[in-house]
Amino acid sequence: MTQARETITLAIVGRPNVGKSTLFNRLVGKRLALVDDMPGVTRDRREGEGRLGDLTFRVVDTAGLEDAAGGSLEARMRQQTEAAIAAADVVLFMIDARAGLTADDERFAALTRKSGRPVVLLANKAESKAGITAASEAYALGLGDPLPISSEHGEGLGDLYDALVPFFPEPDEDEEDGEPSPDAPLRIAVVGRPNAGKSTLVNRLVGDERMLTGPEAGITRDSVSVDLDWRGHKIRLVDTAGLRKKARVVEKLEKLSVADAIRAIKFAEVVVLLLDATVPFEKQDLSIADLVAREGRSLVIGLNKWDLIEARGPGLTEAREKLDRLLPQVKGAELTPLSGETGEGVDKLMASVVRAHEVWNRRIPTAALNRWLEATLARHPPPAVAGKRIKLRYATQAKARPPSFVVFGTRTSELPASYVRYLVNGLRESFDLPGAPIRLTFRTAENPYGKKG
């Protein structure tokens, strides 16, 4: 079996709306980047693991290159793209074959040439003969032979493969095929309302201006992942777009961003819900926390912008009281005051994340569970329904991630919700499961290990 070639990094660059994100999605084999007809959808660098034949690589989607005044959002987007070019092994420079060459294409081709990086020139949207003819104009850019492709339809990818092969080292036929590493990174999604400071926190953790930040709310549109190592723990951190009330999400682009953020929650192991400490526990914050619990993800709450709070002691006491009262479904979830701007409390937040992940993965021995159940029933037995007793016979843990338990008994469907909450709270307290979204289900069955009747 032939070994896959060693990985390199590709950066896809070009002016806005030439199809960079469509190609990125095709190379990574899934819809990771938002795609829309409106220019400027992509603002941050987005990275993914791509594959083309036996070539595997790290591929980076970038914001469209634009001329802009220094200090503006567009200028900061351009700086992100220039950083991606500098870090790439090969640059995929893309133009729109249907639109023909523009002055921006020529300016940014010159910028790319000056970087000294190898360049593969892609003439996208060349689905027809007319498109292929138009692609020939790209020779004028001085970046070599243009490759006519269609990101949307997957045409021309064979030619792209041939163009990329020379940049990869030859596979070592004597080496055995490597196995994927068993210690996969801990997947963390950072979520919250717009302008809660999510990207600032991610930049602080990475130690680089990796995400665009600024006073403008809603800068982040895609869910963008970055890898880091925190005290020996491999982390994959996903920064997401701000989640607003559904009624306020009216633009098509924002709907795509919200769907992207929700998908990030579903694929995360731990979700960091970042609150603005100056206005914490707004209704939307509670809705997001409830979504995280319903998805069964582990939840950690960060109280950001703590550097702006003067009465810290009373403020923290009030926040903890609100957390337990307003979010009983994740009772005991860790709440950490921090400042992404200054770095205060960020290490404590990450320590909370690691602890929450351990709780989320925890397994309880069946014997311990049944000792707990016996003591719980003796202390407070289930109420009788229509004069008949409800019998709970034994319990077992079905799975972890999140901790999920099954209790077997008779007439379990008639258990009142208040008694179910009593059992869930008992599990949480007895087995040290703070903040975990505990799943408790009931089945009617006889205890195979106990006496019948």
C-alpha cells in the first residue's frame, strides 16, 4: 500500500468573490467555509486538512485581497491574507475567468510574486469553452500557465494535482504506513453573543493576532479553528460567529454564520460560553447555554471583560447565584472571570476546560451506582401513583460523553418530573459531575441480578 505524501501548506488567495471558499470546501471534502454571492464573506484565515489523490495537505482559505486604508477592517483582513501567504509552502492564486483580469488581480499578483512563494495560477469558473478562452488572459500576470478549473463543479482538479505534485517530497516506499495518532486534540468551541470578546480570547490563547478583532460587532462570520498546545494538552479551538436572537437574524449571510456556529457546538467536546461581564446572563446567553446542554456538550462559562468590573467580589457572587438559578440543567458548571484583553484568568479558564472534559468523559462503576440508588430510594422513595408503588430496581451507565444512565424498574413512565430532577441532582452531587449535561432514561425490566417479584 502506497504511503500518502508528506503534508505541506497551501494558501488560496485572490480578490473577493472569485471562488476561493468553494475550492477550499471541495479540497477538505466538507462545507467548512461559508459561500455566498456577496463579496467579502470570508474575513479570517480558515484552515483545514485537504486531500487530492494521494496528496494530503493543510489548506488555508483567506479573505479577498482589497486595497484599503490602514486601520480599517478591510486593511486588517488584507494583513491576515498576507500572513497566510508568508506561512504557506505554495500559493494558489485565483482569478475569475468569466470576469476577466482586473486591476486588483494585477496589483495582487505583483504582491504575491514579491513574497517569493511558489505560485499555482488558477482561472476559476472556466466551465465552458468561453471560460477556458478567457483564462488565457491570465498569462499577463506573470505567474506561469493558468489552470482552467471550476471549483463548483470539480473540473480541472486533475490538472491541479499534476501542478502540485512537484512541491511534495517523494513518498518513502520502505516506510510502513503510519497510523493516525490516538491522542486527538480536545475540540473546544468558543461561543457567545456578538462582541463578547471571543476572537480576542482566541488570539490571547494562541499568542498571535490570529483572528480579526475590533469595536465592530459581528466581525467573525465563519467558525475558524486553530490548533495550540496548552500545558501538554493538544487543543483545537474554534472561534464562532456571535449568536443573536433568532428574530434579529434576517440576512442570509448571518443565517449561514449562525448555522456554522451551531454546527461547531455539535462537533465540540467542550463549549466555552463567553459572557460579557458588564451585561451577563442576557436571555440569549441562556438560550445558547440551553442549546449546549441539549446537544450534550460539556459547558464552561467565561465571564469576559472582567477588567472593567470594579465591585468584583459582589459581582462574582451574584454571577454564581444567577448561574445556578437560571441554568439548573448544568448546575455546578465552572464559571471563570477573565479578560481576553489583558490575559487575566485565561489560564484558569483553560484549567476549567480540562476539568470539564474529564467530567464529561467520566464513567461510574455499576456497583457504585446501585449502592447510590439503594441509599437514594431509602432516603426518598418514588411517590405512589394511583395507589401503586413505582419500583426502581437497578441502574447502569450506558455511556459517557455526556454521562448517560439507565434506571430499570416498573411503571417508570409514571415518574413525576420532580423526582427525575431529584435523581439527576443526586447523581451530580454523589459522583462529582458538576456542569455535565446528565442524561437519565428509564426502562421497564426485571433486575437480572436480583430476586424476582
